[in-house]
Amino acid sequence: MRPSILNPLFAPVRSLSGIGPKLAPLFDRLLAPQGQEARLIDLLLHLPHCAIDRRLNTNLGEAVASETGTYEVRVLAHKPSPPGRARVPYRILTEDDTDELSLVFFSTQRARIEAMLPIGAIRFVSGKIDIFDNKKQMIHPDLVLHADAYAKLPPFEPVYGLTAGLYPRVLQKASQAALTKIPTLEEWSDPLLIMREKWPSFTAALKNLHSPKSKDELAPEASSRVRLAYDELFAGQLALLLMRERMKKEAGTSRTGDGQLVNAALGTLPFSFTEAQKAAVQDIKKDLAAPERMLRLLQGDVGSGKTIVAFLAMVMAAESRWQSALMAPTEILARQHYERLKPFADAIRLSIVLLTGREKGAARSQALTGLAEGTTTLAIGTHALFQESVEFKKLGLAVIDEQHRFGVHQRLALAHKGEAVDMLVMTATPIPRTLVLTYFGDMDVSLIREKPAGRKPIDTRALPLERIDEIVESLRRPLQEGRRIYWVCPLVDESEDLDLAAVEERAETLRKIYGDRVGLVHGKMKGADKDRAMSDFAFGKTKILVATTVIEVGVDVPEASIMIIEHAERFGLAQLHQLRGRVGRGAERSSCVLLYGPLGEIGRARIDTMRKTEDGFEIAEEDLKLRGEGDVLGTRQSGMPGFRLAVPTKHSALLSMARDDAKALLAKDPKLQSQRGEAVRTLLYLFERDEAIRLVGAG
Ligand code: ADP
Ligand code: MG
């Protein structure tokens, strides 16, 4: 149970005064996973990415174009838009002792402007300076204040990542209110470390960051940022170590077979393995045979052929009479794995079953009986696999696909359904080697870097959205040739009706031209409808599949050879790469079209990277670099798991410190019972690594 002292931090943001039913959903959207409420801790850990200097500049004459400045000015004259020409802005001429400044308003709220800036009044105005006709102007000042209001203004204004409809000032106020709710917390870090690094306390660090006293204070290398990043990494490393300890304690067992089933399975495959696949299979074979537990990460780009390697691992386990379970993060994926693997399993007479939240009634109880009695050897499913009602006679191998979507406790739950269960984790997130540790802990790694032979490069093009009609038109030819096309629309949040409407509308427009060859799939659809949409497309009943990112991970339709991504600038690099990986799997030459809206610097860099390379690892490195530059939105969209504060490229030195620290602490205090241990438990709760606490027991 979470210590009650932390309760205020886990209260919903809507419990703050001033955050009512209208604002709360905006905070939820910005800060919480889909379907959940944002809490004060989420708000506090949502750090500003920069600050605007609002200190007074005394000299208009020295103002520099395109810089933000704050000036004390006297209002000289009003120049309203001429009658009937509302598009000409309302100008207000002001001055200080050194120069003049026009304030420019495109707003029609004339009365408000006049009341705010009466002639002769002294005002503090803050905003970006422009030069127009050799004269200084400020278009829509950020602030127009009386002297006493300005006196109360903090010198630096924190700038946060936002979401549509949420105004900076609302978020700033909420963050300030949240700061006042932080309880008194015991220091969990080593006092010597704190002294050496001159770090502020956790609470002081949050206060420094939300009320910065300089711009530098927000830099990734500034001490408050580093302190918090360290806390996060330390909590993560502790959780991983505790889990690793637990795994090690439960002895493994040796699983070897005579090789017959494996050979039979290999004989039924329509292709031969790549060298990298063979090496991975060998690694796994050795691990299974060894008396220790396997804890192996199978890392390979989309389409590199991990699934079939995992299948062979399951066949090896079956040879020594053990059952296997493969857990996928979504129902679509579980179903697809099942459908792809079933023919191979059938061919060598291994019984295989699918178990997701949707299998109900007789089908479900039959599946459960098969697993409990051991007549079923292979189970494919979603997290439904580790529900209590699911029992295995003799589970020996757990394969987890795309594991960062599962928590540590889910992995453990599955592992505990058998004896000394060997673990194989598959990920298509091409995490640079240096970071594998951070995300996966102490695992052995098999890397499949090579793609199956015969894959052709994907022709990637980027076009502005204005040319969308051309693209729609250009699909005629490939459709005549029988090719299949994905059309992906961005969906920031599956629960968002606005975005859903856009996807549905896209499907409608395409249907006007291409009729019932157009299918639609999105996350809000019912399971059965989703399946139907996917299988219609897989079997060629539909030829264009309009989709949200539900197709992002793992979906495999080799006949699909064109990928169109609308508003490509809204996707993270990793996501774009995953999406593009859906094509280029068949014999045909594939192409990918990135349709982009207005591009910021980072959006442009992402699209350039996509055009430059198809190597997932290179893309991952680039992604890290770009996100390291403080693309706050990108972090949540990019598909990189787990961290809110630590920036992998900037804080990698901290990671090894955190690791050593965690190791040393657990060596001295394995059950976290010392005074520091107690405080560290609080830290684990704060960063929601509480599943680790179950491993050490109550304090
Ligand atoms: P991943 O799981 O790594 O994304 P998959 O296992 O889904 O990749 O493989 C992608 C496609 O390539 C599948 O259709 C699979 O049957 C095929 N495939 C896998 N290995 C090979 C190989 N060695 N040669 C040819 N095709 C392969
Ligand atoms: Mg896959």
C-alpha cells in the first residue's frame, strides 16, 4: 500500500480549486495515459522546457528584433482600424525615454484594448519585438500590466508543453498550487552523494524548476533537473535489480530436446533463416539447455523475423515437454501471431490456442482446460494470459512481445505460472545498446540486425498536405495492379472524438472514389469489428485500409506495399519507422508517402531522417538526439518507454551511478528496512515502481 503521506500527490488534478469539469479533461489528456485521470504528481513531473525572461528592459532604443522583452511605456495615441477595414490592425503608439513602440492588435475587441491601454497611462508590456517599416512594434503583447501587477510577476515565466485548449497561465497556476501540496519527505538519496553533487532536495528541485530564477536552471544539466532525473533512474534501476534478484533466486532448469520437432518445424518453413536468426536460435537453445533461467532480449527491427525465432524457441521447449506462452500487447497482434503460427504448429502436431479478453464461454473454458491439463502446448494471447483463472500444467517458456508495454509485475505474473520459467522478450524498438540496460535491466541480448533476403528498399517521399488530392488520385494505378495500401491518420488520443471524426472522414472521402475497396480500423472499434477490418484487408477484400496507429506494432500483411501517413509531422520518429515497417514485406517494391502539415524544426528533421535511412538503429539514435533537445510532446508520442524526466542522451552518466547506488543499497539492505530503505520505498511509490515493493515485502 502506498504510504498515506503521498496521498496528496496522487490526488487528481481536478481536486485543485479552479480546475472544474471543463479544464480537468485537458489536464487528463496532457498528463495521463488514456482513460486515466491526471494527478498532482503528473502535474509536478511535467516540467517546463524553458523560461521566458520577464525582467524589465530599461531601454527601448536597444531592443533587438525577434527577442522577447519587457518595457515600461507610456501610451501616446490610439490608431483604430479604419471603418470597414477590420483587417487593418488596431495600433497603439507608446514610448519610453529612448524610443517608440507600437502595440499591434488584430483583435476586434476594441473596448477591451482601450480600457487596457488608456492614453497617458504607464504600462508594463512584454512580448516579442518586431521591426516594421524601420519602427519597433509588438504584435499581441504577451502581457500588459499595471505597475503593481508587474511587481508581483515572477521574473521568469516557465513554459510548458500544452495541449489544445489549455492556456499557459492555467497550467502555471495549477503547477504552483500543486507545489504547495508536497508533503515533507525524508531524503532517500545517499547524503554523501547529495553533498558531493550539491543537489537540492526532491521538493526544492521541483520548486526550482516550476519557479525558475534563470533560464539556465531548466537546462538538462542544471542541478535540479539532474537531481530529479537521478531519482527517476534510481527508482527504475532498483525495480529492475529487485526483479532480477527474484528471478535468480528461483533456480532455473535445463530444457533440452532431441531436435526432431525443431527439424520438422524448420522443414515446414517456406524460407531459410538469415544468419542473424540462426544465431538467435542458437543463443536461445543454449539458454534453454543451461540450468539457469533464461532472461533474453530478442531485439530486431520490424520485419526482421523475430516471431518465427520465438516460435522455434517454443518448439524447443515443447520438445522437452514444456508448455509455452506468447504474450502480445494488443488483441490484434495476439490474433495475428496465432493465425500465422497455427499452420506451422499444426504441421508438426503441436496444439495451439488463442486466449484474449474476447474468448468467452465454451471456447474459453475449453482453452483453459487444455492448458491446465497440458494437452495444449502453445498459448498465444494478451495480458489475459496471466489472469488468475489461467493455469498451466507445465509452463516452461514465456515469450513477451513488445514488452515495454507491460509492467514488471505482469512479466512476473506470467513467470509465476510455471516452474523456473525461461523468459524471452521481443522488442522492435531499436534501443541503442547503451540504453538496453535502462529499459530492460540485466538481460542477455540477441540482436537481429539483418533483414530477410530479397527485401527491397522502401521509396520514401515527403509531400505537403496540400497535395493530398494528387495522392488520392495517384492510388488508381496501384489499385488496378492489385496492390494494397495503408492510409494512416494521426490520433493523439484514441478517446478523442475530433481525431476519430477525421479518420472516419478520410475513409468516407476515399470511399467516394474507391467504393467498398476502402476499409477502416481504429482503436475505438469493437474487437470483432477490428478483426474483421484487419482480416478483410489481409485477405484482399478491401485494398485500402484507413487506420489509426492501432496498426503500429507488428501487423503483418505482406501484400501491402504502399503506406501513406497523413500529418506525418505529428508522429514521433520511432512511430513513423514502425509504421513504415508495415510495408516492404512482400516481393513488390514498396513506397511510403509522408504528408506533412506546417513543419517545425524538429518535424522537418524527423522527416529528413525518414527519407535518409531505413535502419531502425540509426533512426533511434537520431530520435534520441532530437528528443534530447527538449521536444516535450515528442517524448510521449515517440514510443520510447518509461521515462519522464531523464533524457537518455544527456543523463547516461547518471544511469550507471544510479545502478551502482542501487546495487550497493540492496547489498546492505536487501529488504529496504533501514532508515534509508524506508525513504527509498517512498521513492519507489512516487515513481510508481511499487510492483518492486511487493518483491521485498512490507517494511
Ligand atoms: P518481426 O516479428 O521481427 O517484425 P516477423 O517475424 O513478423 O518480423 O517477420 C516478418 C515477415 O518476414 C513474416 O511474414 C515472416 O514470415 C517473414 N520472414 C521471417 N523470416 C524470414 C526469412 N528468413 N526469410 C524470408 N522471410 C522471412
Ligand atoms: Mg513482430
